[in-house]
Amino acid sequence: MKKSIVMLSSALILTAVSAQAALYKGQKVYSKVCIKCHTSGVEFVGGKTQFEWESYMDNKGKKLVETHLESDKFKEDEDYKKYKKYFESNKFKKRTKHLKEFLMEYAEDSGNVASCS
């Protein structure tokens, strides 16, 4: 009985921990994907409030994706098709919780300053 309670508790704890967003993973996504166009992370991430980032990242980043895909500057980029494919992928959707955590942590009204190195 005790053994099954310990195993169940361990499984619940591991599930809860793995389901949470990780700030460092969001920074990694930003550094690998976003920094090409948004070179200064401090200015870009800190340019919106937490409320604004929340609205961009709701529904797995739907507004963020729409903003990029409808942008003329983005459409002119030579890698447009590659990024469009990425934004529409499950890989991006899985990473949005981490990216959201990063953007919220360093938003204009958070009091924190991003270090995107």
C-alpha cells in the first residue's frame, strides 16, 4: 500500500513539474528563432506589457503567428516559407508556453531586464 502511494505521488509530482513552462527554454527559443529579426531582445521583449504579451501568446501564440504571417516585412524575408512552416508546426505550439514565460518575465512592466546572450 505504501509503495503504491509513493509511486503515485512521485508520478503526480513529475507530471506537474514537466507540464510547467521553463523560462530558460523560452529564452532558448527566442535566441534560436526570433533573434534573427528582433535583434535586441531587451528592446523587443521589454517593448510590450505583460498584458500585451499575454494576448499575443493566448491560444498557442495565435496572435503572434498572425502578426508575423501578415507582416509585409516578414513576407519579404528570404526565409518566409521556412518560418511559416515553423509557426504552423506542432513544434512551435509545444514551445509557446516556454516562450510566453520568457516574454512575460521580461515584459516592460515586469521590472526585469532580459539578457538574450
